[in-house]
Amino acid sequence: MSNPPSSSDFLPYGRQSIDQTDIEAVCEALCSDFLTCGPRVEEFEKAFAEFVGAKHAVVVCNATAALHLAMMVAKIGPGDRVVTSPNTFLSSANCAAFVGATPDFSDIDPRSYTLCPKALEANWKPDTKAVIAVAYAGQSADMPKISRIARAKGAIVIEDACHGTGGGFKIDGTVYKQGAHPWADMTTFSFHPVKTLTTGEGGILVTENDEYAASARLLRTHGMTRNPDDFSGLGFESEMGPWYYEMHDLGYNFRITDFQCALGLNQLKKLPEFIRHRREIVARYNHAFAGIPWLATPQLLRAEDRDEISWHLYSVRIDFPALSKSRSQVMAELREKNIGSQVLYIPVHLQPYYRKTYQYGKDKCPEAEKFYAEALSLPLYPLMTDDDVDRVVSAVLELA
Ligand SMILES: *Cc1c(COP(=O)(O)O)cnc(C)c1O
């Protein structure tokens, strides 16, 4: 694991891990017959599905497209409501708006920052057709409870596991991986460079459902098919020769390239090691920060999950008034020591678009808003050395 030496010793909150084998895999793909629509796409899908233990995997140009496809294949549309948690990236909610449905938000559990089953049930509206449970920082929500609530009301469950690639959770000694447990109908993962595995841009939709998978494949490439078994011939009186293709649905170009999939395939081999190192850094941080009265380290819903989570973020809560410093001040002080930090995320329901379009506002999700006021993500990525981690620890301790 060795990136080319970077120009400064700045530690960002997240970054990719690229080594010579990644570079060689991409170069090999660039010299092959296919830059896109070639064999590496399917190869990556197969390898990823096998890795997580899922039946189908449909790889696309980014996870936003994967979430969009999830909405489309489940036929979510105008008149439908889709509920997610607000402390997430915009896409988890925007995907509902893409298809004309109403994105809505339910509050989080204050320990895990994931969708709170009680809040979900208490605020349930009869037009809710889908729940998107975000695995914040990599930690899954209480998926069994969430799916029980949603499915009893006839809604589907999508796990947005964009933070959690390769991770999972444990219940009564049994390990369930994101993308392969029975409490989600579909699961999405992101391969953006800050996430745990990268293809530059990229995302994947994973499901056990044959129809969802087939539909997602079709919609990924304009809703068109060249497979004679699928042809309807509708409206064509002339010869259906070797050039023939049909468009069955209004799809998009959500394809990913072969050289990105080559990168994904090579990254996948290293993913267990990436995850192991991420867990190690999280454990070091947790230990070092345990006694700080103005800082709360990440909490687990289930202690059993400790060795299952694929941590994307290390987000702490800081009592800024107790520290007598604003968050901007803290970020600036860290930045002076060449340490990056980030706030993840601004609650989506408070974004101007959401206030304007859906009349959402403050106090809609008090726990998520409280978390936002205190949240700060510190550097976490596999290439960090022990010295890097120590540097972050010292800088945080020196804030007081
Ligand atoms: C990164 C992310 C996405 C979007 O992923 P892209 O690949 O950048 O489109 C969606 N949801 C969550 C929770 C994310 O963190």
C-alpha cells in the first residue's frame, strides 16, 4: 500500500489508496479492445457480488445513479413518499425527487446516527413506499427493526451502504454483510475516492431480486436491449436484422468504463486489508480520546458489530461551547497543523432546495440537527501511518 509521495504532509479527512498494481490494472485495460462495455464490467460485478454474498450486482457510473435506479426499478414515482435520515449525502434523498416522489426525513438514533426505528414508526405516513436506511460512517441502522416496520406497511427497504463497502453487522453471533442480509431489498455502494474502495467515480446496486436486477441493467443503458429473446417487434414490420435493437423503457446512460472496473477489481483484492487498517485506526483514536470530557467517540448500536464495520468516517461529537471554541476555529487550528477535518453532513432537509420545495425546516429532526451542531470528521484512510494517527491525536488533545 503505497501512494506516490504527496507534495505535503497534509492529512485530509479521507483519500484513496492507489498502488502500482492498481496503475498496472488500469493500464492493461486501457490497452485492451474495450474501454467500455467490455468484459471487465461483468467481471467486476461477479467479483463484487461474490465478495458481499449477493445474487446480483449492477455496476454504474456513481452511487447516485445506483440510488436513482433503485427508485426506478421499484416503480417509485409521483404520489409516493421515500423516507431517509437527514445526516447523509444529498443523493440519498435526491433519488426520490429524481422520479417525482417526495423525499422525506425521519430522525436518527443519537448513538449510531442512523435511522431510528421508533421515529420512523411514529412519523409514518400512508404514502410511504420506500425507506432508505443510510449506514452512517459504515455502521448499519437497526435493519431488522426498520424492515419489520416498513414491510408491514408495504414499503420496500433500500440500504444506502455507500459508507460501508465490505462491512456488515452481527446479531446473536451471526454475521450479516451489507448487500447480503435479508432486511433490504436493494443495497447501494459508492466507489468515490474517499470511500473504502474506489473506481474514481462509480457505484453499484446489489439485490437478490431477479426482476430488479434485469430492470436496472436495462435502464443503465437507455432502456435498450439487443437480446432477441426480449424483442417484442412492436411497431416494426421490416426485417429485424443483426443491427436490430429495441428500447423498452426510458433509461439513462449510467454506464461505467472497463478501466474503472479494472481498478475496482484490483481494489477489491485489497479491501479486506483496507478495512482491517481502518478498524485499527478507529480503535487507536477511540482509545486516545476516551477520557476527553468535551469529545464523544463513535458509539455502536451493538457491541458485537465492533469487528464487522467497514469504517468510512471517523466522526466525533465535540461540545464546542465547553471547549470555548467555534467549530470553524477548531478546523482552522487543525488545518494549521496540516490536519484536515470535515463536517458530514449538513442535514439535507435544511438545504435551501428542500426548504423551498417541501417546506421543511428546523426542528423536523432534532437529533440529527443536534448531531450536525457537534459533528466533526477526522482523517481516516488506510494509508495513514501510526505517526499520522499520533499527529491527529496530539492536535486534538492540544485543542483544549
Ligand atoms: C457518497 C455517497 C453517495 C453518493 O455516491 P456517489 O458515488 O458520489 O454518487 C450516496 N449516499 C451516501 C451516504 C454517500 O456517502
